Amino acid sequence: MAGAGTTGATMIAVRSGGRRYAGSFAGLTFALLVWLFGPVGSLVPICVLAGIILHVAVHMVERDILAWLRRSRTRTDALIALLVTSVTVAYDLMAAVGLGVGIAVLLFVAEQVRSPVIHRRTTAADRHSVRVRPGEHYELLERHGEDIVIYELRGSLFFATADKLFEQVSPDLDRCQWMILNLRRVSQVDLSALRILRQMADRLEAHGGMLLFTNVHKEMGTSRKVQKSLRKISPGRPVVNVLTFSDTDEALEYAEDALLEGLGARLPEPERPLPLEQTELCRDMTPEQVAALAAECRQLGLKQGENLFRVGDEGNALYVVTLGEVDILLPTGKHHHKRLAKCGPGSFFGEISLLEPGPRAATAQVVRDASLLEFDRAALEELAQRQPAAAVALLETLGRSLGKDLRWSARELRRLAQW
């Protein structure tokens, strides 16, 4: 803007790499030349000055514009550049800059409207939380998973893209019970988009549904708790069906628990440790086999916040949770981690270290006072000698569990590979 009065000089300075001090240096140099060598300047021939001006003019031509015109992908950019250049030459640089900024804004809005605002749509039938559940619960989630819909959004949410989002999710607003919006890839949410989100919450509330937000970050321009922002734009109306979670898995676990509870399938939390025969590990074993396995197990008790083991620790044991909860965490940084599984009463973990002892691949942290049964490699070898049928039944259970985990991993890789 400051160079509007000296377009040619400004262009040459910028193309030569000048930015902050180029104008001041050029002005001081010119003042010194006039002061010290002013009389000498009158001796310079006019034709020399004309040649310098022509040289500058030729080098100001942006030849890449001609190449842009030949390619359909960049033809619009070339036409805009020619238009701005024409206005600069015929009228004024300031007007040309204003015109260029206005066209850029219009093109940005048009590009945002054309770009998909929904990155991916999935349901609880296709994607489960990392909470380890009984097999019959997974069957119910697959049958009724369409009641939980997950949308991963992208780009900026403003008046145009938010209205487009509302149209695309409208069929689910009248059908699903829990809609999860993952905002991890959303860069900004403006006031008009918040009003659209409030309308979505109202549509869900009309039939008892809930709107759940995840991965809300401060760069978006909203409160970390989206319900607070929605409450501000409608101060006289309470927001009762909107919740915010730190990540999508927590929101999905909440919705799954609510769905299972509505179906009458969610089991109450036990007040005492579960008997071994009621755990997933012994589901298909006979009482004699369970008794033989129980004889080789060791009872453990841990408090909330304690680590059963850390990533890299040597391990050779499997653990069965009979009371409380244990999170399996994969450290991704000094203070960050990815939760791989949440194990409650009746579930088990650590089967890989039992089958192939070695360094632990993750950390096991107690999130609620827990009671566990430990079954190590030596106990497995002893069981194989004393009760071979029990050892075979145990290995079959572990094989089915590992197969289920591999199928889940393949499904997750396929989902993550989709753009």
C-alpha cells in the first residue's frame, strides 16, 4: 500500500527481495546522491535514463501469466492477475489491490461452498468405542447402531457451509437418537454456524435425541463447551440435549451406554469381584476347567491412578478384571496418550505377553479401584500339564479374541485410509 505512488520502484524492490528497509535505504541513498552529486546528474544523457526505464518495464512483466492461461486449472488466476494489472496501469494501484482482495474473498467463499463439509459419516454399527464389552452387547450395537451417527466435519463453518451441513444431515436429525459431530478438522465456527447448530439440537430434542460435540479446540472461536456458546445466542432457552467430549471415543462410549441401557442390556456395575466363571475368558469352559484355571491365578488389588505396567516393561502375564476399570494407553508424547481399550469387570487383557513374553506395547492404568486375576506363562505351562483340556479351551478363547482384535484393526485402518 505504501508503494502505491511508485509502482515500478516498488515492484523492482519486491522482486529483488526487498521488504522492510528497502524504501528507507533507497530514499537515503537518493538524498545523498542529490546532495553530493547533484550537478553531475545533469550530465547523464536522457537516452540512458530511457534505457533504464525500458529495462525496468520489461522485467516487470510476469511471464508466468501466459503459462497460467494455457492451463485450465490456473486460467482463472491468470484472468484475475490480468484484470488487476489492467486496473493498476489504467487507474490506480490502490483500486487494483481493493479489487483483487474483493475477488479473492468471493472466490474463497465459492470454494468453501463447493468443498464437502462432511469428511466422513459412520454409525455405531460400523465403529465401536474402545470399551471392551460382552459379545451380545456388540451384536445389539450392530443391530441398533443406526441410532448413533458420527459426522467428521472439515473446513470453516460459516453461513453458507453451515446451511449446507444442515441440509445434508437433515434425514438423520429426524431419525437418530445420538448425533456426534467431530470438529477436529474444523478451523472456524462463526455466529451464523452456531445458530444452525442450535437448530440441529432443537430438531434432535423434538424426538428425545442428543447432539454430542468432540475435539473442540480454541482456534475455532467457540467455547470449549459448545453448549455454553449455544446458550449465549439464545439466552432465554436452556440447552439440555448438548454435551461436549474431549474425543470421539468418549462420546461414542457415552452413546453406546445410553443405547444399551435403553435396550435393557446394560449390566449394573458389580459391588464385589466377579467370579472367574462369569468373565469373558471362561465363557465357554466347563466348571472343572474353570476350577483348574482359577487354581493357577493370583489375586491383585490396585488403587485408582496406579499403573499395573508401563510401556516397555517386560511382561509374561494375562490379567482378568473382576472389579473396577483399567485403561490401556499408548503414549504419543510426554503428556499425551491414545486410549486403546477400556477394560471393565469381566474383560481381560495382556494375552499377547502371555503367548509371547516380551516388552509391553502399552501402559495399563487403573481408572477405578480394581481387583484383577493374574495368569502368567508359568501358570499356563503348569495348566497344560495338569489339565490339557483347560489349556486348549483357554487358547481357543485367546485365539477368538485376537481374531476379533485383528478384524477391528483392519476396519479401523480402512476407515483411517479414507480421505
